[in-house]
Amino acid sequence: MKVAIFLGQRLSFRSQQGRAAAPGVAIAVTGIALSLIIMLLSIAVVTGFKKEITRKLEGFNAQISLYAPDYSENRARTPGISLTPELRHTISETLPEAIPTIAIHQPAIFKTDESFQGVIIKGMSPEANWDFIRENMIDGTLPESDSGPNPVVISSTTASALKIKTGDRLLTHFIDNNSVKTRKFTVSGIYDSHFSDFDRMYAFTTIAPMQKLCKVDSITGSVIEINGLDTRSITESAQSLYGKLLYTTMQPDGGHIVYDIDTVTNTCSMFFNWLDLLDTNVWVILALMACVSAFTLISSMFILILERVRTIGLLKALGATDTLIRHTFIYLAQRLVIRGLIIGNIAGISLLYLQRTFRFLPLDADTYYLNFVPVHIDWTVILSLNVAVLVISWLVLILPSHIVAKLSPASTIRYE
């Protein structure tokens, strides 16, 4: 084996007459490099796309939503849910990484002199994570105490429909048990997440004015939102919390307080199913690129053997076995693979970094919910992909290397 490695390292890609390497060698390196670039881009783009869309979905919807008992049966008459110290302790004990906050979701109608728009106003507590809204702000500021009476952040879609801007006052109607409550809100900011399905639906404000509207105390809202979890474990976390709540709320008569629990993977299942389908596209691309690399490697192996027929004859005349010669040419071809991997990694990772930094490749936001091509660089995936290419290339080269056994020393030494 050491002899085969030594010979594989010493043999040149140039022909025995000193000419430049055969075009097949350059084609093999180029094919491997291009295949790796396409595989890197495919994985990075799909992974980045899934992460960005998931982040938007979790920006509008809590990972886990905890409602009061019987909320799903009669939302109009169900009292709010309070984030008591006991309930907070139960959540933290079951899900240590969870961040529970109280929120109020209230349907409303924005009214101007010329138009109106139905929305859901989400009152968020100061402890809630406002980063998603902050990152998508295009004008104004987040709702704060000095933003005017009842500050609210609306989407650019709503602002265009109502023809309003930051600083304008909005007459807002709330329907509550067949009665209408009217409040005036001040537009403190405008956001645009490019997620049209949710942008036209949601407006955001602080929870205080919403609690005052609903006549509840400072720890009560319509839902307890739980975030900070790993997206992959949301369903399992919700099931664990549901079981823990059943156990801790057992009544003396054997009954339980059954909270309603929902997850973002359930409420937005259509989007998550769509994202899961993207994995199939990636596997198809990986399979096609693997086939392309395999064909180019097999072709380059034949070319390398034909270019060194006399060398093969000389080695056989000196007593080298077919296995030794086969291993030698496999190592020689692996040098092509490594050269292609180096070029492909440099080019592919450079493109990913440029796209992540400058976002020069755009997308149609109305179709893809993003205005740029997202990429996610995962070094573990990149390393695994390189190792997989090396292993597959080794396996692919085993069969064509058997052509060495069909060459006789007498005929190959005289080969011109």
C-alpha cells in the first residue's frame, strides 16, 4: 500500500513525452469543482431559505402558545390567561430554555376617512423579543412610552392601503361581545417583512393599552407565548409541557385544568410542509452532481491509464502486481479529486460569503417571501460533503481500474 501511495504521488499528470496533461484531466478537475460548487450552493441556499422563512413564521407566531381552558371552544367568553409565578415556574421547570411572555391578540378595524382595514393587533410585553419587528422596520420607531398615545407599528401593506404614514392617527374599532369599542392609535412605525400573508394581517403595540382595553391586570392576556426553543423540538416540547400541566393542575376530585396548547408547526403547517419538500430537491441535485462527477472520474481514469501504458508494462515486468498498479492509479486519480475539491471549495465558499455579505442575488418577494437569496454556511455540512465526495470517488474508481489487469507487459512496453 505504501508503494502504491508513493507511485501515485510521484506520477505526473503530463504524458510520457512531456506534453501537457490530456484535456480529460482538466475536464475531470473542472467537473468535480463545478459539481462541488453546485452542491455547496444548493445546500446553503435551501438551508438558508428554510431558516429565514422559519424565522419569519416564528416572528409572527410564538413557537408554543398556551391558552386558557376551553379557549378553542368559546373564545368570546373564555377569560384571559394569567402568567402567575406558579405557572411560570412550571414552564421553566419543564422547558429550561423557554422564554414565556404574556400577549394579547385582538381583532380590530383601522378606519380612515377614505378606507378601512381589518387587522389583528398584537399587544406585546416589554419582556418579549422585539428583534424581528426591529429588523424589518422601514420607517419610524418601535412602540414606546414617548411615541404618542397608543403607539402601533403597522405593515407597509396596511400603510399603503390606508394611505397613512408614521405620526398619523388611526381610528381603531374593536368588537367585543356585540359591542364596539373605539380607540385612537398613533402610527409609531412601519415594517415590511416581505411576508405578505402576515404583513397585511398583523399590527404590533405594547401590551399596556390592550390590557386597559380588555380590563385585565398586568399579568393577564389572551395567550402565553413561549419562545427560545429549538425549532426541531417544538412538538416534543409542547407535549412535555402539556403533560406537566396536567400533572400539576390535578384537582382533589381527580379532574384536571386542561390548557389549550398550540404550536407554530401546527398553525403554519402549510408553510412547514412546503419547506420540507425543498429537501427532496436538494437530494435530487446531489444525486445528479454525483453522477456527473462519477462519469468525469471514470473518463479521467481511462485517460490516465492510456497515457501510461508503457509505465504499466514496465511495472509489471519488474514484478508489480495488478492490485498494486490499480491502487497506484486510484491514488493518482484521487489527486485529481482533491485538486477539484480545493478549487470547488474556494470558489463555492467565496460565492456564499459574497452573497451573505452583499446579497447581490435578488428574489421576487411576492413569490418567495424574501427579497434576496439567503445562504447558510454550515462547516459541518461542508466537511461532510467533502468526505462523502472522497469516499464515493474512491468507490467509483475501483471498477475502471481493473482494466490494468488486461494489459500484458510485452505489448505495453512496445506501446507508442
